[in-house]
Amino acid sequence: MLPASVEARLAALPSGLREHVERSRRVARELARRHGVDLRKTDLGTAAHDIARAVKGDALMAEAKRLGLRVNLVERSAPLLMHGRVGAKWLETEDGVSDPDVLEAVRWHTTGRKDMGVVAKVVFLADKLDPRKVERYPYLERVALLAQDSLDAAILEYLSKELEYLLQQGLLIHPASVGLRNELMAQMT
């Protein structure tokens, strides 16, 4: 059962985004069970991961500023990257969510970050492995397969493909993603 404030935030989202959240919650529950991760924390983190996703561009930057969040060069260039951090701050300051695992999961579900906890890893992957996304991006099938045995291997595969794409497109890369990929590479070699 979700807190009433989170239910209200979900109800206010556009229908397509609510549907994505529900599909991601199903993926997260499956991954959490498979890997022995706290189901309550995982479900709350996944349910809340996109509560600020419908806020666009300048409004998202204004909200980040209002909340006192520091914005880096990459986030200024791609404001959408801030929606997890804004959502986590809302949960913490306005909705009374204090669990650090849940807040971390919401905060970093888009980019990931070094030293990410297991709840955050499940939420990160659940967001990426929404079955509709897997249909659109065939490389996610391998990520989903790897996630059955290793959250870290699945995240590493995802980040490697994502960073490759960003480089090919000449886009900026969030330093938190680079830090997480480097950490996982070092652990696995």
C-alpha cells in the first residue's frame, strides 16, 4: 500500500506515464523477489520514480532551484535529467518519506550513481525494463536476461549501450552514469 500523498501524485500524472509506472512496478516486484530485495521499499521507489516526470524544461529547473538542488552542466543541457532529484526532494520535504533507500532510488533512477544501493538498482532497472521500452529497444532484451542473475551485470550492459549511443550522437554524458559504469567495470574485472 502506497502513502496517500504518493497515490495522489500518481493520479495527477498523464495516463501514459501512470501506465509506465505500473508496468515498471511489475518488473520491480519480479526483480526484487528474484534478488531478495525489500519489496515494500522497491515498490514505493518504483511507484514514485516518475512523480516529477511530467514537469518540463524551464519549470523543472525552476522547481530544482526552489528546492535548493544544485544543477550541473549536463542537467542544465538536459533538464529532464532532474526529474528524479526533484521527485525525491518532494517525497522527502512534502510527503514525509524518510527512507534513505527509497529516496536514493527515486533520486538516481535516471542516471544511476556510484555506490548505489540494491533498492536503487532494482528501481533503475525496472524503469529501463518496462516491457514497452524493451519492445522499442532490442538491446534491452539482453539487459533483461542479465538482470535475472545479476543486477550489476544488467546495469553495466545498459550503461555501456546508453553511453555508446550518447557518444555517437555527440551528446553530453552525466558524470554519475560514468561513475557507476566505472565502478561496475572495476568490480567485474
